[in-house]
Amino acid sequence: MNSPDTTKTAQELIYLVSCSVNEQTPDRERCAQIDAEEVFALARSHSLTVAAALALEQAAELPRDFKEEKFKAVRVLSLYEIERKKILEELESRGIRYLPLKGITLGKLYPKSIMREMSDNDILCDSERMSDVREVMEQLGYECKSFARTHHDIYTKPPVLEFEMHRELFYGKKYPDQSAYYKNIWSRSVRDAGNRFAYHMTNEDLYVFLICHLRKHYKMSGTGLRSLLDIYLFNKKRGGSLNTGYVLAELKKLDLTDFESGVRSLAQKLFTGQPLSQGEQTELNFFVESTTHGTAENSLARQLDNDDSGRAKRKYVLKRIFPDSESLRRNHPVVYKHRVLYPFWALYRPVEGVLFKRKKMFGELKRLKEFKNKDNRGKFNE
């Protein structure tokens, strides 16, 4: 990890995180030279603050920002564990099938679960019982922020809790191939011992889902270093016991064979300090720039198909002013249901933007105006 193409700050963050997950003591002299403020800012944008802090504190006095973020992460993790236990017990008692997803299961791969920071919890539930799930969540004090608009419903509770209760793994209207592949997810999942309605994926299916989910975010608006770290740790901890024939066959069905190979190789090299090829370096730059949840610039590039022509930009503006039927259904259900309102609503949208969403609207227009074809966008499996 000494390429001049990667910023010094990113190199140091990756070094610290590698020490943490590989349970190695970092070099004191190197840590003394680290710009802790810059590393903290980058780590926070990639949800890797705790992993970096646990390494840094072994070799130097931990700065205040790192200490506070570490303490906050411990508190948040504890809150989620307590609340999740309540939710799952209630789902079990009501006979509602459930399957914990994403960070809930991936935290087990890390030397300390606190290293896998989470901003929410995801749980797949029986799609025919989502009204009952809503009743459970609201009885437990959660506010429903979104219901039956996409593949998951969103529930929040102060101060920081957010649960996404999934009715399917991928939104069928937007990702039909992935949705079709996971249509019979319950039949291919395994029931937990000791519970009648708790399920989990096999290691093979969990890895395929991890790759499929990563690919979705990679294509939408990008994803960050934590995603690569998940891939590295999964292969380090469980890769040797996987039925690789099955995994490769399933990845082929989803057209993810080359993508998986690329991200696995990059992750392995990155967190074991191996040199990268020029193509891998370009990919790394894309991951570093994307941060945990992607960027508006990456999302714009995807929607424009990386086309910076005036025609493509005008088409984008028209689509934003006059969204398609599916966007209406998800984001403006009243207009979707009462189409007679559409002409008036369409005329009002620009006025609403100027009056109430000026900063957001003009920021988007500025990004559109300045957008240029980006050669460093992720190109795995292109």
C-alpha cells in the first residue's frame, strides 16, 4: 500500500484497520507520524473509526475524537443488541418468520463486534405478515417512517435506532433479476436450533448475498472500504470451508463471477499489504472516494450513464421534474393514486424546490452542470 495514487491519509487508515482485523500491533514510529485528525475524518466517512481507534491506541495516545466515537459506538451497539432481542422475541412469539441480515451477521466475522459499525439493523420478515410486523414495532415504541413503498419498511426510535424490516431482499421493480433469484429465500434458508421462526442463510448463500448486495451499492452510488473489509474477513474466516462449486454456480446465475473475483482479490491484497495492479489501484481510488454510503456524484454519473453531453443532462432534468410512475408510487403516493393532480403537482415542484429545498436543488443543478465523464468510476464486471 505505497502507491502514490492513494492519498497518504487513506494509506494510513487502511494500515490501522489492517492491524486491527489481523490482530497485529501497529508500528509506534509510523503511528507517531499519522495525521490523526485527517485519518479520523476519513475513517468516520467509511464507518471504520472504531477499527482504526483500536489499533491506534496500542501505539499512541488516542485523540479525543477517536475516544468519543469509540464510546458512542459501544453505546449504539449495546442499544441495538437490547432492542433487537426484544423485537426478535416478539416476532417469535407471534409466529412471524425472521432472518437477520447484513451487519447483524457480519459483525461476527470481526475480532471484536464493535469494529463493524452500523447505522441501522436489517431483518427479513415474512412478506405476508408485514402489517403484523408494523404492529410489533409500533407497540415497542417505534415510529413507522415508510411502509409498503419499497422492499423494506423503516422504523425509528430516538436517540439513534433505525430498523429496516424487509419484505424481500431486493426491490423487484428496480432489481427484477435479483428479486427473482431470491424469491424463494425461505425455502433455501436454515431454521435456527431452539427457535421455530428464526432463520439464517448457509455460509455459501450468505456470501453470495453479500456480493450481490455489494454490487447493488457499487453500481448505484458507490460504496466504501468497509465493504471490502467485509469481503476480506468473510473469506479469511469462512472461505476455506465454503462449497466453492456451489458458490461459483450461483454467482454465475447472477452474472457476478468476474465482479466477485475482482473485489475478493482487491480486498485480499489491500488488507494484507500486497501491491496492487494499476487497475486495482483505480478501483481502490473509487472505493475511497465513495465513502460508506456512496456519493451524489457517483449516483449522478450512473443516472447519466457517465454521459456528460448536454442532451443527457437535459434528459436528466426532465426526468427529475416529471418522474416515472414507479417513482411516483414510492415517493408521492397521493399523486400516484390521484393522477388528476399530476399536472398541478408537476408545475408546483420547481416552485417548491426554490421555496423549501433551495440548497438541495441548486446543489444538484451545480453537480449536473459541472459533471464530466469520470474515468475512475468503478469498472469491475463492466
